[in-house]
Amino acid sequence: MPFSPRRLLRRLRSMLPSAAPAAAAEEEEEGERRPWEPPFDASRPAPPISYPITTLAALASRAYLSEAGNFHLPFNRASSSPWAAPLPPRPRILACHDFRGGYRDDAAPQGGDDPGAYALWHWHLIDVFVYFSHYLVTLPPPCWVNAAHLHGVKVLGTFITEWEKGAEICEEMLATEASAQMYAERLTELAAYLGFDGWLINIEVKLGIQFIDNLKEFVNHLTKTMHAEVPGSLVIWYDAITVNGDLDWQNKLNKYNKPFFDLCDGLFSNYTWKEKYPQESAAVAGERKYDVYMGIDVYGRNTFGGGQWNTNVALDLLKKDDVSAAIFAPGWVYETKQPPNFRTAQNRWWGLVQESWGVLQSYPKQLPFYSDFDQGHGYQVSIEGVKVYGAPWDNISCQSFQPMLKYAGDRGLQTVINCHLIHSFEDEPYSGGNCVTVKGSLQQNEIFSEQLFNGGLPMEGGSVYVFYSVKADARSGLGLSLDLSSGNKESSSILIADDTTAFKTKEQHRKYGSYVNADKAEPHTPVHQNWVVYKATIQPSAGFTLTGINIVCTMKTTGGIDPETDGDGSSEAGANRSSRYHASLGHVSIQNTEKTEFPPARSWVTEGKYISWSNSSDESKLASLKISWELENKQQAPFMKYNVYVEKLTADSNAKTPRFFLGVASVQAFYVSDLEVASEVTALKFFIQPCGRDGSCQGLDECPKFHLVPVDSAM
């Protein structure tokens, strides 16, 4: 699997009671050296990392954006464009990352080997995500940008100055109007090139009044250039320094920070506000009240309501007062090891957010739509029903659309009847690192149904193709239902299953307007695979909108008695008899074309650079190189990820050589680090497998390749 980042020691988090979050002491373990610190040489080929800009001189020099001087640059671009859609005119939620000083497992653009690495998957509850650290310029690692953009969430980096050193930086940066504008332009260039959506500006120092006009020009120029270069971008001001130059947190919008608010897209207030402050801020903001993000510190440092498991107290008040919320450090759940485990605790904590504010995002919004429910980590990797990798891994860029599951206790997510729906990392996935599984018991006459996605996709008439994969016990029936609504409030629901009769015989079947039988898709999954892929064609009427995708489960009707059935199996027990249920859903794909057309291999140009060999042992060598690829016509390829394999060829032409999965690329480049090559290997053949937005992958024999030959002469 991809490069494993250095296992870095856990930093000590300060629990200071009154400082602003950005000013809280964020000390790291004594002796810890971050990967980008000297003697780090950014121009030298190495496993790619994400890292911040730590000095004003480095920012001014554009060194980070130099392809010649920064080997890591192409790996740090987002695979998606900035999220151009404007923020909705309603109260919003901003989530501010702040996790162990930043740049941990997420600092490896090609992923790592920690299935327990910190991640978010509740994107449907977030409008804006800020990647935060205490370095001067915090550039969001591309994995966060990729996952957030997929779900319609904007991503901001952070520009912060603090303590005495921060004051010196500000005095240099703001020495003249021209210098203030120049540094603003450098920040804009970074966001536009790397593909994220803007900046949180945190000037957490005291400054002489003579610098304030240029500070305002810095904010003004940054906002204007960001809007010009990145449509839909945001610049948000943190509530610290005042217009008088004092470092004095106001905890609300007022005359001391409104001059900055007026020049940008929003205010992130400090978190020690009082009960009336949201209303007072809304009054000052007027029509821009949704641009006021009232801070909530999840650690609970003098925050309204106490944060932690009472974060919803502040959220409830902000929702009532009709202003936005800025949740600082939701990684508290992970860092403080909340019981019983991170996954359960995270689902429970975000469940409080959803209970308070409801669902903020909706998807699908366009076709094709695909989800294999991958959370970006796991213990194995499968691709279209075939296991290709069998070791622990993490890569947030691999996140697929996340289902909008509701937390309902430690048993799992949304317990209904005696069944529950969970993300399963134990069942072998269809694609990615996990699937969703329903297990428990169901009565014979019951249907379990739970919404996976809350959509907003207009139907334009014509055929729509639905593909999904199922792995189930013989008596466990699983299908999908699609909710449709029209402008005149007419609603309908289509149930899709391979055995619709099993659902029609149940009492709840009347809720479905129509039934569509799903057939096994061609080609079938490989031999010895338990997954079955189904395909159905529906004809939704124009004018309807797809508003929901649901998983539906029931017991199939058979002539036998389940040995694990509860009850005596008599006809009197009948429909009240409960049976064991276990079924998994591997993926869902909805598209208006039956098949993705991939460019033939000859349409691609592949290249290997920075090729090096080193000794591993008497019997093998280690190969390292950067592989890149592009379409021959130079057009932007419409693929968000590529699977990378290698085949190690030998002189024996009759020998069948296996293909080894190396990892996933989110950009059109991949760095192979220390690949072991045995002495009998005469050549390496690398396969770059494009993956479509509908989840399909090009056949390995048809995809672009790069040959590294001859191994012997290279050695």
C-alpha cells in the first residue's frame, strides 16, 4: 500500500481556560521533529508529504509553487475543482479541524497504514471545513479537500500570526500597502493552484495603530483576489485583534471587529461568548447574520454549554438565534479517547449535532452517482468484488459518498426493530475498505428500511440505470427504494430488488408505489466471490426529483424453517416468527448511461522520472520512481482516481506473473518508493487504472502502462 508516514508522538494539548483556541498552547512531545524541518529538502524525490509554509520569506518567494524546487507539489493538488456554489442563505456549520498540531496521518497524499487514523465522515452536517494548525500558512492536505468537495463542503486553509514572533511577521507584512497586497496575492495563488476554497485569517497579536489600515487592506485585497481567482471562495476573519490594534477577543460581532467583517466573507467569533451574544451579533450583522460563525470549543474551555458531550447546548441556542456555528476541535473525541471506541464515540457525538441542526447537505445532485461507502481506511482493499490488498491502510482521498446514517446507541446506527445498520470492516468489501451491513433479526412480515442518502436530483425523463451489489444469507432479501417527489408535492417510491415478491407479501409493501425487478448484471463477479451485482432500469417521469435512496430488507419466503428462528415455527406463530438476518450492500451506482467509455491505452502518454536503484540484499534491489501520465491531447482527464499496479516480469515467458496493487493516485502521478525487485526480475510493468465517476474501472489489459526495462542494466 502507499507510503506510511512516520508514526509521530502525540502532542500534549493545553487546557488553558480562557485563551482563544488559536492561542492555546499546542506543545508537541519534547524532541519531536516534523518531517519538513531541516534537513528536509523539498526538491529531493521522496514519498510525497503535505506540509505548511512556516516563514514569511518562504511565502514571498513562491518556493512552494516551484515545480523544480518542490517535488511534492503535484501530489498536493486537489483532484476536484474548488466548490463554486455559494453558501446557502441559512445558518451554517463550520468545522475547524485542529488535530494534534496538524499534518499527521493525513500528511501522506498517497495514504498510510493506520486504519485507526483520524477522519471525518459526517460531511452531511457541515458547510465549511477549516484545516487549522499553528504554522504561519496551513495548507490543507489534499485528502481533506477531495473528501469535502465530493460532499459539497468548502475547505479553507489558515493564515495565523501569534506571540512575539507573530507581531514581528505582521509588522514586516504590513509595512506598506504594497507589501500587504503582495502577501494577500501569495495566499490567493496557493489556494487557486492547490484547489481549496479560501482562508481563515487569525491575527492573534497586538499591533500599533499605524499598521491597522494596511491590515484592513490585506483582508480586503485577499478577499477580492480570492473571489476573482476562485469563484465561490471565502475569507473568514477570526475574532482576536481589534480595529484599535489590541489583542482583545470580543466573543461577538461588534464595532471593534466589524470593520474586518465588512471586508471579507464572515467572522469566526471566539468561543467564550455569553447567552445574549449571538442575538447581539445578528443585530450588528443585519442581512449578513449567517456570516457570523459563533465559536464552540469542543474541549469546553469556558465555552457556552461546556462543549464535549454538551456541545449541542450551544448549537441549540445558535439555531434558535438564527446565526451560524463554528465548531472548534471536533477531534476531541479521538484525542481524549472517548469510550467505547473512536468510531462509536464519533457517531454518537455527531449524532448530537444532527439532532440539533438536522442534515445540511443533500446528495446525489447529479449523475452519475456512485458510493461504495468507503470511509478512507480499512484492513483490506477490494475492487469490483476482488480483493487486491490485504493489509491495514488509510487514505481520506478514497472516501466515497458517505451515507447519512443516524446514531442510535452502542449497537450501531439507527436501530429499528431488532436489526441495525453499520459500516462493516469485517465483511469483505465489494470495493474500497468497507461495506454497509444489516444484521439482527426480522419477523417474517416485516420490512427494515433506512435512508442512506438524502437527495436532490432532478429527473429529466428517459432511462436511468441502477446498479448495486449484495452479499447475503440465503433467506435475507435486500433491495433499494428510491423516493421521488414533484413540484406539486406528489410523491412516489420505487422498490428495486431481485425478488420483489418477498417484499410485496409484507404488510408494509403498500408504501411503495411501484416495483422493479433487478437482474444479475453482466459480467458477473469473478468465480469464488460472494458478491452479486444487480442491475435495474427505471423510467422516472420528468419533473420529479430523486429525494432519497434507502436500503430495504426483509426475509425471503421459503418452504423451510430457519434453524435459528425464534418461535415454534407453527402456522399460529406465522408472521410473528423472527429469523436471523444478515446482508451487506457493497455499492450503489445510478447513471444515465449503461457503460463508461475509457480512453484506449494508446491515448495516454506515461513517463517515469527520478528512477533510482539501491541494494536491499544479495537477492534483490529496491526501485524508486515517479510515474506520471496524461492524455495525448493534453485534455484534463475526467477521472478522480487511478489504481496503480505492478507486474514483475521474468525471463520465463511461460510463467504467470501476478499483478500487485501499489495504491491509489488522486492526481496523475504516483511515487513508487523502495519497491523490492528480486534478482530474477527482468522488467517492471506498471498499470495505471482509471476509475470513472460511476465507480467503474478500466480493464487492466486496456489501461495505460509504463515499462521500466531493463532492470539488470539499470542496476
